[in-house]
Amino acid sequence: MLNLTAALFTSGGGKIRKVKNALQHRTAVSLLSIFTTCIVIFLMTGALYFRNEVTITDDGNTYKIFTTQTTAEDILREQGLSLTGLDYYSFNEGTGTGRANMSLEITRSHGETETATNDIRPLGRIELSEKEVISVNLSSVAYLGIEAAVSVTSYAERVEINSIPFDTISEPSNHVAIGTTKVVVEGVEGIERVSVVDTIKDGEVIATEIITREVLSQPVTEELQTGLAFSEPYSKREFPEIELVDGVPVNYEFMLSGKSTAYTAGPTCQTASGRPLVVGSVAVDPKKIPYGSLVYIVTQCGEIVYGAAVASDTGGFIHNTDVIVDVYMGLTDDNLTHAINWGLRQVDVYVISTGIY
């Protein structure tokens, strides 16, 4: 009896364990199924959330798609859409995660493939000649409404004959009156041949490049003299040691004031000192102004200037007149009138140096 009871107990305990194990297995399977379902739902809802909704309008036909693509090119490629001829598109990228309001609008050219000839044409598949330049990058995305200005650039060679300006130099001169300028050498422009290339854009020259430059003739420098004397002197002899300020010498040994006369002579006449008889030779009393002395003679009124001279001659005037200098005006045949016009004048004789010429 006891053995039978034990057997029955033992047999019932085994059944209980089997039922318990079955329940545990079923529970684990259910939990795994629920977990898997949650994962799938999460992935599906997440994928939907992170996908982009795009409204596509293709030549008037509008429909919506969902995609993970974010650029117009990728969307076109994914949907198997291609552009031909002068087709172009506009693209709105939308905003935010899972971008809303994304749109792609395609405008079809319906087989039109010829290159537009207007200056302004919509950006598409444009063919440009080697002389044409477009204002935007043809490889960039084409947007609806964008216009690209196409300009024609060409190059033209030409030759110019140009003048070369001359320089001007100016020097002070004892031979020119104060306040006046004398042209010693006329300035002459040079000439050059220049080869240039013009860059022409839409009929307008926008740049010029010099290719070669050839000088055909050199310019001649203009030489001027500005005046330092009271008036233009009669004698044109030049002595660098005479420096004039306000019409009179700055440096001199002494100065005599008195009367002056003028004379002329024949071509064979000589001076008392043996020095050449030229305009710029004067007769003096050698006891007062030694022969060879450099002098500068100005009338006291300042209106007439004999100028620089060398004491080279003398005359009878030194014995019975108060004349201190007799100025030589040149050959009689040509200059007698000048001597008469000089007449008798009050002068200042500046002796720059004595006996050195």
C-alpha cells in the first residue's frame, strides 16, 4: 500500500515538472516574439520617420515618393528619371529631419535640342562655341528661373602708330630777360609702332594687351632758358663766373659808374691789346680797367643791357672826356644804326675780374 502511494506521488511530481517546463518555454517564446515585434515596429516607424517625402512634378504629372536620398541628382537616379535636350529642373530641399515639403519639378523640352541663340537663355544642356562664355558653371545644379547670360568673346589684332612725348629741361640764362623763357631747342615727339590685341566682349573692347613696341624715331628733348638779365643783352659772350641775381652780378671786384658810348669798325680793324675784336669787346682806360678784365655792363635805367665783355681796346676818349667805356657793336656795315641808337648812356660797369682774359 505504501509503495503504491509513493509510486503515485512520484509519478505526479514528474507530470508537474513537465507542465512547468512547458509553461516556461512558452513564456520565453512569447517574450521573444513580443521583443522582435517591437524591434520591427521601431525599425519601420523609424525608417518612415527618417525618410524624406518628396513631391515630384514631371512635365505636369505630380506624385509623392519616400526616399532616403537628399540631392536632386540622387533622387533622379533612384527614380530612373533622366534629362534630355533642354530639359531642366528645380529642386526644393525642404527642412528638418525627415524633410517636409521637398519638391522636384522637371520641365521637359519635348525634343528641342538646338542651342539657344539669345543672349539670355535658361540654364540646361547648353552648347557653347569656343568664343562664348557663360556666366554660371554649367556643371552646377539647374534651378527653375535661373538665367545664364551667354557672352561672345573675340580677339582682334591691330597696329597703332603713336607719338612718344618729349622731355623738357630748363636752365637759367644770363642772355634772357627776367620773366621770359627762350626756346633753345624745339622739342619733337618721337614715333612708335605698337601691335596690340583687343579682347572684345559682346562688341565692346574690355581689355587691350600690347604685344610688340617698335620705336621708329626717338623724341628730341626741348631745351629752355629762363631769364636772369634785366633785358636781353646785346653781347652774347658766355662766362660761367658771372652769376646774376635780379639782373646784376653777385660777385665782382669793383664797380664804376659813368658815361658810355658805342662804336663800330671795319673787318680789318684790330684792338689796342691785340685781342680779337668781337661783339663783347669794349674800349676802356687801361689805367682804370686793365686789359683782359671781365666786365658786365648795364645801363642805370636797366632797360638796356650790353652784358658780358672783355676790356680789349682803348681810344682817344680817355684823354678829354668823362666816358668810362666804349662798347663795340660790330661791323660798321651791319651795326652802325645800333651804335647810333646806343648814343651816350649812363652805365654801371661791374668788374668781375681784372686782367685774366
